[in-house]
Amino acid sequence: MNHVVSKWLMQRVAAVLLIPVLLWFLFHFDNLMNFSYLEALQFLNNRFNVAVISLIFILAFFHMRLGMSEIFEDYIQDEKIRKLANLSILGISSTACLGLGLQAL
Amino acid sequence: MSFKSPLSPHLQVYKWQLSSLLSITHRMTSVFNLAGMIFLTLWILLLISGQNTFSYFEMFSSSFIGKFIFVGITWSFSYHLLNGIRHLFWDLGYGYDLKVANLSGIIVLLSSFVLTFLVWFI
């Protein structure tokens, strides 16, 4: 399969998988952001919660890296700046996933 | 013979229609969603760094600006999720009829507000 076509397809696959987990997440979002330190730790002590949040992080950042690189292609002419922009998205994604991993340890 | 290649028309030269408005909103919400993911990343990082540092997050989320931003992010996620489903139907080849596309657009827009309301106020 063509590289661009497979990128397009993978982004849709991630999108479909994100629908149910993101709906679950949205209905916890208001609680999550208002949790105290202890409440947040308690929430993340639950394996199911950690599993779903991990799934969201992996899928959303994957979907986001593909989507953002498309936006950068449209609006950034300079190739070096574009690469830098893509790298920064990768940096944020890795930091988040690493952070969640450390938290779950 | 001189030939000038056409420039891609910029956003402001288009006549505004529901379809174009919803389309650019889809892209704008994707950038807001990035901001949302950055907030979540900060949340995790502050959680790791301990109770004292996490209190800054608690301070922020209990402030008016914090609440405003989180409700905004909820709407952004809702809109992108619902309009994304609309896009997936187009990818499968359905819903291109002008009437259907406009109707699905209105449904998506209204539902995104309903979903945000359900998340925060129920």
C-alpha cells in the first residue's frame, strides 16, 4: 500500500477505535479535572481506568501526530520548521505516555 | 506566452456556508484538542511530582478560567468526535447529498453542545 494511503487509513482506524473510549473519557472528564490529589491517585489505582486512559493516550496521540503533520504541511512552507513542529508533537506524546507509565508503576 | 500558476484561494475569499464553517471548525477543534491533551499531560506530570506541586493544578481547575477552559475543551472534544463520525460516513461514501450534509452538520453542531452540557451539568 502507498505510504500516504496507509497513513490516511491508519488515522481513520484510530478514529473509529477512539469513539467509544473517548465517550467514556468525556463523561469522566469533569470529575477528573476536579479531583484532589488523593482522589486522582485513587482513580488511577483502578486497573480498568488506567487501561482506558492508556488506550486514549496511545490512540489519540497516534491520531494527532498524523493529523497535525497534515496541518503543518498545509501552513508551514519551511521544511526545517515543519520538521521541528512534528518533533514537538512527538515530544509531547512521548512525555505524556512516559508520564502515565511512571504513574502506573 | 506568460503563464502564472493560480494561487490557492485563502479562507477569507470564500463565501461562508454551513459546510465550510463546520469544516474549518473541525480543524480548529483538532488544535484545541491538542491543548486538551497537553493539559492531561500536565495533569499526569504534576500527579507524579507529588501532592505539593499538584496543588497548583487544583488551584487552576477550581478557578473560573480553569473551569471555562475545561468546559471549552469538552466542547472541542465533543465536536471533533461527532463531526469525525460524519467524516467517517463520507469516507465510506454516504451522506454527500447537499440536504443530508447540511442536516447532519446541524445535528452535529447541536449535539456537540448537548454532549458538553450532559458532561458538565448532569
